[in-house]
Amino acid sequence: MPRSGPLVVRWHALELAPVEAGARQLATVELANEGTAPWRSRGPADGIFLAYHWLDERGNAIVWDGIRTPLERAVAPGETLEQTFALRGPIPPGRYRLAVDLVEENRFWLSELGNDALEREVEVAPRDASNAVAFTGDAELAADWQERADALHAEGYEAVGGAVVGAKLPELKPYAPEGGRHPRFPHPLVAPSLLPPLEPNDEIAGLPAYRPSGDEPWMFDGRMVIRLRSRSGRRRA
């Protein structure tokens, strides 16, 4: 830590509840401004913010740009601040190092100026998927659909969906059972499995669908297959 300068931080304490992969939670940190310049968050992307990195055991960044939390007040030189901030667990579960830092948005992290980040070894647990809800209507699920959905939720994904067969509708063409996982799937998830409070917010070919709209982690897996039923209840070819 630099002994003097405009931006010097000293970390005092971190309160952190158990972390689940992909889950958003709050933590509390206590820190002191030991520099000569005040800290201020002046807008959504201007000023100094609390943030963090997730690192692996070798110090490699797994998540570099953690959620930004604005300072709740200006912190003058010599003052101490205790503040709650938001973070999201990394994916997949495992052992990580959490590095809490301050960032001057669009300029630098204070650790790049010689300050120490506040580091903590964290064992990230699988995400609790016991309350997941499958919005599949009366579609027929492949034998391993639920197992795959549960595994993806436990890995940390809040919304998961897969392929649809049994209807040659143009809007369902992107959902053909080809390939495997697709974290950049450009379409809504059809007949998804969602963790509350998420709910379907779209519809594709009359099926409930979820279009990701926030920073929640989600995944399409073409090996998760549902088969549509005909109105008579018979399977479609």
C-alpha cells in the first residue's frame, strides 16, 4: 500500500455470507480513506465505486469487472466508511479468491496504483435449484431434460432452456436439437426452467419463453429437448 498520495485505501473488515455460483448477494466492507483526495461517486459511470474481481487459485481473473456499487456518501481524507455492496458468485462452483477493490470508473483500479485489494479465499457452493420452475406446458420432456436443467442451475445459471422438436414452425427453427451449450444464444429461451423471481416474459410459437433482460446468468443447451404434442395428445412426428 502506498504511504501517501491522493488515492490511498486501507481495508478493515469484510462480512461475507456463503456464496453460491451465479447468485447475487450483498456483502459489507469497512474501509478508510488514507489519501489526500476525497472519494465520490458522481453518477452511474463517474467517480469512485466499490467493485471486485474473482480470481482462481493462481491469481488469474475469472471475473474481472464485478458489479459496481456507488459509494453511499463522499468519504473525506481520514474518514472511515462501512458500506454494503452487491456481488455475484462466479460460475462454476469451486474455490476462488475474492478481491474487493475501488475503481475510478473508466480510468483505473486503486490496486493498479499500488494499493492492496481486500482478498478472501472463498469456497463457492453449487446454486440452490430446489425452487426452480419449469414452464414447459404440456410438452413431453426428454428423459434427461430435468437432470440437465438441474445441473445447469446448480452450476450457477438462473435461466436455462433447450431445443424443441415436433413442429416445423419457422419461429422454432433456431431451437433445433443441434450442438450443445450456447452461452451467447441470440433468441429467447423457449419452455425454460427458471429460478424465482424470474418468470416468462415472452412467447414463441405459443410457448412460454424467457428473454434475458438483466445481468442474470443464463444458458441454452441443445441437448435439453422437449417434444410438442398435437392437440389430440398424440406425439408429432
